[in-house]
Amino acid sequence: MSNRPITEDDLHALVDEALDAARQAEVEAYLARQPAVAARVRPIADSAPRCGMPWRRSPPSRFRPS
């Protein structure tokens, strides 16, 4: 894991599936530790398919409402 802080760009890149595997793992671990941030990202991920974002499948389960 790197010591780089997680940024808004990282959160959006995660939704866009634009992170490399290592950074994706870091951002996902961050979201697991920060439920308030994950809750803020969830609506972005949920709207991505409707907005023509580059989803090739449904949003990952971590972004689906529980």
C-alpha cells in the first residue's frame, strides 16, 4: 500500500473503473474504513449506468444499497 492520500479523483476513478488494481484495492479499503465517504460515493456509482458512464456491468456490490 502506498502512503498517498485518497482524493476525490480517486473516488471518481473507482466509479469509472479507471484505477489500476493496486490503487483500486487501496481506495476500496479506505471506503471500508470510512462508511460516511462510501455513502457519499454510492449515489455516484448508482447513477453511472444511467449517465452513460463506462460500466461494463452493474455497479459493484459495495455501492449497492443494503
